[in-house]
Amino acid sequence: LALLLGVLLWQTLHGAPLTELSGDQDFQLFLQRNLEFARKIRGDVAALQRVVCDTFQLCKEDELLLVRQDLDVTQVPLEQCHRRTFQAETCFSQIRAGLSVYHGSLATIRALLPGHAGLVETLQLDMANLSSNIQQQMEDLGLATVTYPTENQDPLPTFSTDFHHQVGGFFVLANFQRFLETAYRALRHLSSL
């Protein structure tokens, strides 16, 4: 299923021309720099996923699906970044909205892994910087921007047990990693136009 979704996503992104942006050298430089930034963020999330796996033996999503049904863990969509009618403005806005949501959700991880609070804080700072970079680029391109509040307006999920907190943390990171992979593919696609 994941492979099929990946192929469909690639086909959708591959068929989404953006000729008005493709020749802009500043835009291409922005994309290259932020692809590296997104890669770093993905690596930091993967490092936290390994800590959750090593610490709590929560490593395989398919083994936790029944518990997930009882949890209120947000999965931020990025459908605007892989529709056939792809538009940079809506994709960038959705990436920024998702970064804002996951920025707040990482408080769950900080509480779960207090020994790794520094990595979580670095990750949150990197996410805020990536969001700021995208906003600045949107403004430079004359695209409509939305400024998100610095504090997450969505309440953090509450967990009835330590185990639910651990599984919730697992899914926050898993969902965030999927979100980042889609955002990375969208940026990479734009850089190849």
C-alpha cells in the first residue's frame, strides 16, 4: 500500500508543472537550502523514533494499530502537495500549518523523553526556521501567507496511562515523519522543474 501511494504521489507531483517558478534562480536556491534543512529535520525525527524504539520497545506501527484507535493523535494532511492541480501557494501553506501543529505536538515527546529535551527543542527550532523560510519565500513570490500563532492552539493529547503516552509519542513521530517525507518530495519536485 505504501509503495502504491508513493508511486501515485510521484506520478501526481511529476505531472504538476509550475513554469512560473521553475526558472527563478532565487527560488531554486531557496528550494536547495530547504531540502537540506528538511533532510536534517527528518534525521532528527528518525533519531527520536530510534530512542522510542530502544527505550519502550515500540518499533512497529502495525503492532500498535489497535491501541491507536484509543488515542487522539493528529495526523496532518498534505493533500495540497500532491494533487494534480498542485499550486505552490496551497502546498507551502499546508506545510507551514503542519509544522505549526507538529511543533506543539512535540511537547508530548519532550515529556516522554526528558533526557532528550535538547534534541526536541533543536527540532522545534529547526521547524520554526523552516516555516519562517517558507513564509519569507512566499512573500518574496507575492503569494498569500498566513501567520500562525507561536503557541499551538490545539490542545495537546491527553493519555490515560503511561503506555498510551508512549504509544501516542510513537504515533506523533511516525505521523510527523510521513508528513516530512511528503513535504520533502514536494520541495524536491519543485527543484526539478
